[in-house]
Amino acid sequence: MERPLRLITSSSASAAGGEAAGAPRGDFGPLEVLARTLEALLVVASQPLSLHDLAVAADDSEERVEGALELVGERYAEGRSGIVLEHVAGGYAFRASLAAADACARLFERPVERGLSSAALETLAVIAYLGPCSRPDIARIRGVAADSVVAGLVERGLVSESGRDEGGAVHYRTTPLFERVFGLESLSALPRLDDLGDSADEIRGRLEAIAERRPA
């Protein structure tokens, strides 16, 4: 059940009756006016907007936009509003509050959360840390075929194709939606492989060695 958002331009507002076009803004300071503009931009956006994107659209400086976002964040905070501002996938976006999850699920007639299987989570972890990587790479690490799991993750928009290797195998990487679903500002927010004491190549080798020792 989706309802298209109707954008109101200054000309359409005037046609609706000049009062709306000429209505006073009230006793709002410049930063508050900018914050309201940012709210509108975030509502109509289909994906997170970066600080630069917001500054360009609002025709203002990134410094002032950052300050105005603090006002928006205070207004739309978890536990205070049904809509929450979050910094995710390298940008800013609105999402429904956790308290409203059940109601949102009923609106769209689907479960509150389509849970990911352990196989899907394992595959996502491999792609997030070691990607771009191919299905054969993932299969070697997990010890089982990855075709159906990867296809499911692509369908859900959590991973996408990222070129091919010399042998023609498609490589996959995580998408901005993955970062948004898991509440990550970027992949750099994942626990660092360096914290485990080894390089990514060494960890890849260890995982593949474990996979090779698994019984068929």
C-alpha cells in the first residue's frame, strides 16, 4: 500500500489561494527555518542524503546545515517522536520509530521484520568484510553452495553485483541499504578485522582452510 507524495510548488500554492503562498513564517530564527527546509528534503528523498547533498539543495553552507540537523535530530529522536532522524549509509534519513514498528507492519501487511537466516547473515558477513567476492569465494569460505542465498540477498537489495573476475564470475558487494538496515554510517563502522590481530588476507586464508577441512 503506497501513496504517492504530492510536491507543492510556489505556483501551485498561489493557485490554491494566495494566502498559503504569502503566509508568514512566524518568529523562527534563520537556523530554525533551515531546519524546516531540511525536514522537507528528507521527507521527499528516496535514500539518505549526505551533508553536501543537503547543503546544495538548501542553498546553504554545510556548517549551517550541520547545525540545523542537530535541531532536527532533537525534534525527531527515538522515544520522543514517531519519526526518527538517523545518520546512516553515509547520509541522513528519516525512519519509523521502534515503538511504531508493529503499526507500520500492519499497514503494509507483512511481518515486522523479515528475519535473515543464519546462512544469509554468514554470507552478508563474508561479503561485507571480504567483498567484492564471488559466489565460489563465498562457497569456499562457508563450505556450502551460496547461489540461492546470494540470489535472495540481491532480491532484497542488501547486496549487488560489482563487476566480474578474469574467469567471468560475478563479484558482489553490500549496498547502502545493507548499511541502513543494520544502522551503519558506513562499512567502516563494522568491527575492524585489524582488531582480531591479522590482516584480511590472512583471515580469508584461515577461513578457506577451515572450509576445506569440512566434511562434504
